[in-house]
Amino acid sequence: MIRNLFGDRLMHSDDIMNTMTLRDIEDAITQLPRSELAELSAWFEDFEEQLWDEQIESDAKVGRFDLLIERARSDRAAGLSKPLLKSSIDFSDIPDSTPEELKRAVRVGSTAWF
């Protein structure tokens, strides 16, 4: 049981989530002290990043990037790609990377190719 943010009645947390509207949540946020608001903001940023990562992973699993990956590899093979300067990107998990590309890519401050 927790105390309802909008009154003194004790409620189960499930009841609060079933009865709170977006407006209720917004109003509750405006009542937070700055320290808790900063904590909420950091949490929400992490939460959004997690959702983004899950979406990218889901899209990759169903092949939504396959055409883009193939085009990038074709462009690289045709000499149309440009180097990324001062890159510390590790390309070791990309199957089509040559040993020379991997050596160049893992050195911090070296030129890496996409």
C-alpha cells in the first residue's frame, strides 16, 4: 500500500496506475523537488535510450537495415566511402571487414572506414 499522490487515501500501486491519467502524472511531476526532478529526468533519458535500443534491435532482426548495409558495403568496395578521422570504432563483429580494416579501426585516433 502506498499513499495516493492526490489525497490521503491509501491505495495499492496497481490501483494508482489504473486511475492515473497523463494529466495526473504531469501534475505530480510539477510537484517534485528539483533533486527528484533531476533523478526522474535521468531515469527517463535512460528509459528512452532503452526503448530506442530495443527498436533498433527489433528492426535489425527483421532485416530493416539489410539494404542500407548492402549499399554501404557496395559503396565501400567501389571506393565511394570516406574515412572517419580519430575513430575508436571496433569493427571486429562485421564479417566483411578485412584484417587490415580491423587493425586500422581498433586503434584510437586512427582512420576507420565505413
